Amino acid sequence: MKILLLENIHPVAEEYFKKKNYELETVNDSLDENELIEKLQDVHILGIRSKTQITAEVIKNNPSLEAIGAFCIGTNQIDMEACNKYGVAVFNAPFSNTRSVVELAIGNMIALMRQIFDKSRMLHEGQWYKTATNSFEVRGKSLGIIGYGNIGSQLSVLAEALGMKVYFYDIEDKLPLGNAEVCESMEELLQLADVITVHVDGRPSNKNLIDSEQFQLMKDGAIFINLARGFIVNIEALAENLRSGKIGGAAVDVYPTEPKLKKTEYHTVLQNLPNTILTPHIGGSTEEAQKKIAEFVPTKLHEFIRTGSTMSSVNFPNLQLQGIRDGHRIIHVHENVPGIMAQINNIFAEKGINIDSQLLKTNEKLGYVITDVTQNYNGDVLDRLKNIENTIMVRVLY
């Protein structure tokens, strides 16, 4: 099995795949669409981070590709519809860099409340500006968290330990941790919080979730932090409110458009604004987080290749599977429509093949069938399985 790892993925992943005897190639940077199409010929597993864009053309033109590992949290860089259409399983690391992002949020919050970056810049320029004006402790202040998932909930606990009052809003019902209070609407949260931080996912409906209207609802001098997705915030509106002083400070780690290369020139309207911390998408960029991701994702990819297990897959129905010693395992991926299972079993019955075990799991888009048999079969069985209407992919593991 051939694996291609892009974007300087932590060497722990390389070591794992080498021990499992995969044929491995690494590229330190991301590749564009044409480069990917060429590079992926005969590759079975692709590992990427956040910069590489996996388009429908990339998936369509690489029929050998079976799985993609996103060595990060988000999967917006991957065309999931195309992966579903061509039977490519996608795995990510939804928890591995949670602590790193949370610590960056805490650090940004304290730095902004104390205006540390502006004062540091002034001293670098030779100005001694010692003042307590507009410098505050976070203790006793209120933190508003938009999105109470893995990151938001952990941030809630740490912020409360710092003496902050925590409010949160999420579109789903979430159990509050500690003394955090849930808000009935985002608008309610915006009016209550001294510091507002966004930790929502990349679904299209979240585009410009925070715009001019939302900034006007915030307290005068509120601190705003976005470490989630670049398109969630209208940065033109954020820049305008920073210039006017309506927003007292901001920390931004993600942007609507970002360069593919690690070291390159970049410009944004947020540059050179007062009390504004800009970082180049480093929320999960710690040695600890990258190591954890590189330990987690490869195991999921290997189990998928070895046993067909899809636990933690973003797009496939999740099944936890063990290997089998004697026999054959046949995987059938299909569009989630009625009657597929009956047709699969009819084919085995007509050929006189007894089924040892069988599992079916579906989600909104796909059906995933695992069939274990001990009897030998010929190519006609596989051909007939592939020809079932609405079949996406048939794969034999043993």
C-alpha cells in the first residue's frame, strides 16, 4: 500500500507507517490540484493538514485512493461529496489539539486585557509607556463562548479557574461544565460578555456569523477572539470596529484566505490596528498537539485498510471491526437506499456461499456492509456485487 504525506506531518506518523510496511513518500509543502492529480497516481492513502485542497477533480482522477487522513481538526479543505461519491473514507483528529487551542485563547485573552503586545512594541521602539489605564485583570470579567464543543467546553473550565464568569451559546443542547451558564441566543451572549471567543465548525451557514450587527451588540471595549474559521467573521467589519474603539482588542488566528506556503508575504486589513494580535493559523501548532495527531490518525487509517474499521471516520458510517484469521472479508459501500442488503445476500445465496458474519451501518448518505465468508468465491461474485445499482465501491480485504 502506498501512502503520501504532505505539509510536514510530524515524523511519528512516518515511523508508524514504516513499521507497518507501507510504501511511504513525504512532501513538506501542500500541492495544488494539478500537482495532486499527478502525484496521487497509484497512492492508496493521502495524509494532509489544513492547506491542501482536495477537490472533486483530485478524487475523480485518482481511483486507487481509498482513504484521506486530515492531520488536524477541520475537514473543510476536502470535498466530502466527492469522497462519498467515489468511496473514499476520511479521518481526522477532532480532539488531539484541543488543549493547544485553548491555551492560545487564554494567552490571547490575558495579553489583550493588559495590552501587552502594544506596550511591548512601543518598548521595542524605545518608548517607556508605563500605565494602568485600560489594563485589566481577567478575574471577575465575563467570557462568552460561541460554540461549546471540545474546545469551547475545555476553555470554559480553565477560564472559570481564572475567576471568570462564563456564558456560552451553542445551536445544540450542551451540558454546562462547572458554573457556566447557557444563553438562549447568541445575541444575549454578545451583550453580556467582556470577552467573546468563537469556536464553531466550518459549515457554510457559519459564514459571517459575526458581522457589523453582531459587533454593535457587544459591550463598548469588548475583546474579540477568533481561532476557529476565517470566514466566520467579517474582518472588514472587525477592522472598522477596532478603529472606532467599539472593540477594545482582537486576536485572530484564521483568515478568509490563507497562503499555502509556511513562509510567504501576507496582507490583511487587520494589520497595524491597536491592541490586535495576529497569528498565522497556529492554534494547533504545538509539538504536543502535532505528536498526538500523528499518533491518532495513522492508527485509524491502518485499521481501515487492515480490517475495514471506520471508527472516527468523518463521512463513512462508524463501525469498529476486528480482523479475521480464516476467510475473506468483502466490503460493499453504497448510497443509502432501501433493498441493497437483500440484493447482496441474494448473490451469495445463488452462489451457495454461506455468510459467517455480516454487519450493516448507514448514515444519511452511505451504507456500509461488511461480509465475512470462509468459502472461496470467483470473480463473478465481485462483478455482480459491483453491478448492484447505487453501488459506490466493492473492496476485498482478504
